[in-house]
Amino acid sequence: MTTDVTLSESAAKRIAQIVSAEAGKQALRVSVEGGGCSGFSYKFDLDGAPTDDDIVISRGNAKVLIDSMSIVYMAGSEIDFVDNLLGQSFQIKNPNAVASCGCGTSFSI
């Protein structure tokens, strides 16, 4: 399966920093779950290695793992890392989302 999910330079740098500080972790896992204010929500975890059904997205020293079910909801998305007055967070810029909530982690399709 091919994917067109991309990783911004700022997200790649932050993922590389986080993973290098965590023993046994190699990648950021992004998944989509039911729930949240708008119907679906993104979940972020550190992971050791990809499973057989994972899509692996790499940029520089950063690696993101997305399972085959979640990738369907994320096609065309960009994973970004934002550091502003509201705080630091990973954000998904998802062109498929028709609505999202203020927290930036919940969306609907």
C-alpha cells in the first residue's frame, strides 16, 4: 500500500529528538480512533518497531508508523509540529476532515 501522508521538517526534527531520548523507541505511532468532539481523534504514541500492517513514513532521522486502518482516514495529510503561544503539539493537516474541534486532535469526515 502506498500513502501520500507527509511529515513536515519541524515534525521530523521533533520526532527525532523525542525518540532519541527514549530507550527502546524508534518511531512515533499515529492512529485514528473513534471518539472525540467531532467523531474521530488522533492518538500519538512512541513505538519500538513497525508491525506487518504498518505504513512507515520517514524523513531524516524521524520515522512515523500508521496502521492500515488509520491510513484510510489520513490520506493526503501532513503531520506537523507547532510551537506557538498556545503550546507545543503535533497537528495533522487533513484535507479529508470536514470539521474539527478547537483542540486540533478531533475531526470528522
